[in-house]
Amino acid sequence: MFTLDCDRAYLFAHPERELSAEEQSRYDAALGERARGVPAQYITGHQEFWGMDLIVTPAVLIPRPETEHVVETVLALQGSLPGVGRPAFGPRTSAVRVSESRKADAGCRVLDVGTGSGCIALALARELPDAEMHATDISTAALEVARANAARHQLENRIQFHRADLLAGLNLTDLDFVVSNLPYVGESEEDQVQLEVRKFEPRNAVFGGPTGTEVIARLIPQAHAALRPGGWSSWKSAEQLPTGSSNSCKTGKKFASSPIYNPSLASYRRESRRFNANKNPAIRKIRTKCGKRLRSEV
Ligand SMILES: C[S@@+](CC[C@H](N)C(=O)[O-])C[C@H]1O[C@@H](n2cnc3c(N)ncnc32)[C@H](O)[C@@H]1O
């Protein structure tokens, strides 16, 4: 499909089709790249995320399917925020999701920190057509890819892209969501990382400092300052966090024990390495509305 720039249906419909010399050499080159470990997505330049075909280059992390959980979390919580409609979390057909969430997202303000290819921001911009979307990255090259993806999906007027170290200099306040999938692998664990990732994906997208938690630890207070009371932060992190046992990480205590988040509402999903935390002081209202769902998530 990549060699012929065609879809699967064309291949099935034309079994007799022979490759020209040029096509054959393109195919051989792609095989050669793959044989030396280059991820298929960097060879083809594409990866699907949330039903969208995204451009990927070696400047960005290849979007992972489990990162869709971050999108799902926002959609689920967004419907339960005070002053907005019912939960938008529904069947994964775009038409249903958009129509359900459309009613609930007016005035909702979302920031995706470390946007990379733009996958999270784009998915949320598509699902929340009336929300105000911001996305940051420290890498100029990554932002170029994210902007290209936004244009590719006619979302360029929906997302404000910023080059920034986390939220530094952005002057964003009163956000409903600060979501992120920042680097969280420790440099000390480098030898445990898959060779393809280590060798070909951007280092600043994978490694988050000596222990892997350094970038996220800086994000937490900045996210708190930018959230409105009752707003949510959702981030991915390794289970093993420094100075804390895995038990404390599972319950979110490592981060939630700071005055920023209410420990009882921080949750951790092991399979997706995802933390969610809610900013005080609107805690009672949120607990009434969605405490049940959160407890079942922990
Ligand atoms: C793990 S990748 C995730 C990309 C995308 N959000 C995804 O889920 O596929 C992390 C991204 O965070 C960016 N990043 C790393 N450190 C950062 C920082 N201090 N401030 C902003 N972005 C940062 C990297 O350039 C990279 O694009």
C-alpha cells in the first residue's frame, strides 16, 4: 500500500499488478529500513489515532493506542463538570461522540502539554467542537508536525499551538483540563527500553530525566496554577516513582499528597499508566457528581 500509494481494496482488486522497477526499488528500500529497525510508521509517515490518519516523522513520538485513554478521560469527565451537560463518553463512532459532546463543551478550556504529533489535542478538538484548545511542545520540529496534522484535518483554526517548556510564559489560567503524555522513562532504565524506541524515537519524547519523573514533577504545580477550581489534570507516568512505593503510586498519593490535589480523588490506572487528579476546592461538587466512576477506576 505504501509502495503503490493505494488502499487495501486496490491490492485485492488487482492481484495481477506487477511492480515497476521504480516501485520495486521503493519497496526494497522500505524493507531495508525496516530490517535495520526503523519503525514502520517512520517509513510510511503515517499512524492512525482516534480514527484520524496522522503524519508522523522522526521529530515526534509515534502515537500509541493506549494514549486514547487520555482522550476518553477528558470526554468522560467533561460531561460531569459543573455547569455543563451530561457525560460525553459513548460508543466509539465519531458521529455519536461528537453529537453527544457538542452540547456539553461550550466554554470548556483544554491544554495538551507536550503535544508531539498533536494526537491528543486533535482528537479533543474534534470531539469538543466548542472547546478552546491549546497545545504546547518544547520542540519546534514537533510543533510543525502537529500544525501539519491540524491542517490535514481542518482543525488548524481550533487549536492554538505554543512553543513552551511546559506552561512557562503562556499565561493560561482558568483551564478545565491540563492533559499530557510527557516523557516518563528514566535515563537509568534506558537499557530496558525497546531498541526501536531508544534508537529511533526522539529522546526528549521518551526520557524524562534521570528517574523519569522530573518533567512531570515540574508540570504538577504549573498545571495546578493554570486550572480553575474543580478542573482536572490527567497525565501518564511510570508506575515506579522516586521516593514512593508502588502502592503509594497506585493510589496517586505520591502526587496527591501535595496540597494541590485531593488524594481521595486521584486515581491511577495501571494498564494505561494514567493518573487523574482534581483541583480543590470544588471537590464536594465533583465528588457528588462523579465520585462513583472515579472509585471504580482506581
Ligand atoms: C511522550 S511524547 C508524547 C507526544 C504526544 N502527546 C503523544 O501522546 O503521542 C512527549 C512530548 O513532550 C515534549 N516535551 C518534552 N519535554 C517537554 C517540556 N519540558 N515542555 C513541553 N514539551 C515537552 C516532547 O517534545 C514530546 O513531543
